[in-house]
Amino acid sequence: MVAVTSADKPTMECETEHFLGAQRQLDEIAEEMGLDRELHERLRYPKRALIVTVPVRMDDGSVKTFTGYRVHHDVTLGPAKGGIRFHPEVNLGEVSCLAMLMTWKCALMGLPYGGAKGGIRVEPWKLTTGETERLTRRYTSEIINLLGPDKDIPAPDMYTNEQTMAWIMDTYSINVGHTVPSVVTGKPVSIGGSFGRTEATGRGVAYCVRRAVNHFNIKSDAPKVVVQGFGNVGAVTAKLLHQAGYKIVAVSDVYGGIYNPDGLDIPRLMAYVSEMGKVQGFQDSQEVANKDLLTLPCDVLVPAALGGQITEANADKLNCKIIVEGANGPTTPEADSILHDKGIIVVPDILANAGGVTVSYFEWVQGMMHLFWSEDEVNQRLEQIMGRACDQVLELSTKSKLRPRMAALRIGVSRIAEAKRLRGLYP
Ligand code: GLU
């Protein structure tokens, strides 16, 4: 037998701890479902990854250089789809891990997309608007060969928003010589965005919370919810659950959290935050540190901030019945098994926060067809698709005694595997 050297095994520079965590998850489910070994190996790495240098003229006249990434994990089912984030922790491993999650997420939701992610390593809060615009435009032009409505369609992610998408769309359009709204999703409605896109991720999370509470028989007239993060995802989730009669007992942002065991008045809190820029100091609430917020007693915990928040260090101290993951990757694989042993149910990110990419898909479809739906139509269709995916995950989870995360992954992975098998290998 020929000895196996390292050159016989694919390895890639994206193999950070973060990425290896996503890969281990794939390995686990591949083993469980008896996935063909060669197909499995093809899915363990990104299809392509681009690293770019992004020089930016700062307001003081100096030039600063940043590092940017765009990774396509898989494009078997259609164009690569996924957000772009601006954050100091962005690196090739993180972006590749998140691109892989997008592949499973899109496949799970039945969307005709592959998985992508991009980002720039930068502290976005230190840039002026002009600097952010120049950074976004230069990054877009550096990755432009990957982009296109049939190739790769970016969307907002951490610290990027509608305005960022408008700049990307404009830069792309100027370069190709005509206006191409469908090259991004999550853009402003006035330039071809969809009604309901901004709220879509939070709306999907709130939907999953309600489904999980019913399915797992949480007996309470007003289930108690803790939300970590009060950005686009956390605040919308809190608002919709509050409207549905849930008691939001604690929320937090980067500066810290607030707690009221009798429930917070979320509409007033939203008004307070838009004036003060943070949640702390809000009436009838006590302050709570971010790390303590996660261990407060509640029925449902919604981590909707950064990744890697629920870890080996705190999983054992959690005091909730269900976790619904609003953020991408908020639970480490080690924490996942501790939670499982404790009997805490985790509704995984690739299902719970998939409302965002689902309405991105609606935006893309509307753009390509040049016709537009009302907000009610968008929300109705979103609930239909979320409902179908929730049913499939819960059914498989019960039938095969799989944790919901593994059931969701299994559905996503098997759809990609089947498509790859049917398409065959070129040449
Ligand atoms: N960034 C979001 C996510 O992680 C949305 C992606 C999209 O809409 O393409 O799912």
C-alpha cells in the first residue's frame, strides 16, 4: 500500500478552529447518513476563496490598507449567496466556515443558491461614512469578477446594511455599464429592495420561537424570553414576540444588558434606544452584564449577537428550556453537546435565522421579474417557507432521534449531495 502523504489529503489555509468546528459537524452528519466518501470530501472545503488587499484614502489624506475576503463554499444549486461583514475578527477561516453554513442554510430552505460569505477585517465603528463608502467600493471592485446576479449575490451581515448594499450595487453597475439591482439583496426599497427584507431575519427567529414553544409544550401564558443583542435581528425578534404576548425579561447590546423579571416594555425600549443609542438606563430595569444575561432564568434564550457566545465555560450554567439561534454560530460544538446532555433544545442558526436569506431570495426573484410584492405577500410567503422547513426538521429530528441541528444539517447536506450526484463530475 502507498503511504498517505499530506499532499494526498486536501488541506487549506482556512483551517482555523472556527472552520474546523463546521467541518467536524459535517463529518458527524456525513457519518450518520452514510454519505459517499468522495462527495463528503468535496464538501469539506470551499470551492473557491479570494483574498484581496483594499487600500482606502482616509479623511486625513493618508492611505490605510485592509484585508478582504469572498468565499464560495458551493455553487451546485445556483449562484453563491451570503452576506458581507465588516468586523475586526474577520479572517479566512471564519468567512469559510460561514460560507459553508450558508450552503446548508439555503439548501435547507429549498432556495436555488450555493453558499458564500465575505468580509473585511476592520473596526467599522472607527470609520467615517466617507471612509466606509470608499472601503466598500474598493472592496467591491477587487472582488468584482466573482459577483453577478447569476454568479454571487451579497447581502448585509454584521456591521453592513442597506446603504452598504446600495454602494456595492452602484459600483458593480458602473463597472458593467448598466444598472444591475439584482447583484445584491438587502438594498433599499427605493432602488429595488424588497418590502420586509430588513425585518425578515428577526421575523423568522420569532416564528421559530413560537413554533418551538408549541412543539416542545412550554406551558406558560407568557413564556419568558432573553434576547442577547438588540440590533436588527434581536430588536425585531423582541418586538414581534412582545406583540405575540411573550414576556421579554432581558435584552443586551455591546454596552451591557437590562433585566426585568416582569417583562420589558419593548416598544418604549425601542424608542429609548433610538434616542440614547443603548439599552442600559431604561426605566424599570436593572443592569446586567452580558455574560450574566445568558444564564438568567427563562423559557427561551435568543442569542442574536456575535458567534461563539455559548461555550464550554457557560453552557452548564444556562437556565433556559430552548435556545433559538438568531446569530450565526453562537454555540460552540463543545457547548452543543453539554446543552444536549442538559436537555436544552437548540433550534439551529441555519433554520432559525434563515428568514433573512429567504426574503433575499424573494428580493432577487422580484428584481429578475421586474415586479414587486406587498409587505403582506412577502411575510406570508416567508411564513410558508419557514413553516415547511421547521416541519421537516422537527419531523426528522423526532423520527431519527437527531438533535434539531443535526436534522437540519442532514436535510441541507443530503440535498446538495443528491444534486452533486445527479450533475456528476466534470470532466
Ligand atoms: N447574512 C445573512 C445570513 O447570514 C443573510 C444572507 C443573505 O441574505 O444572502 O444569513
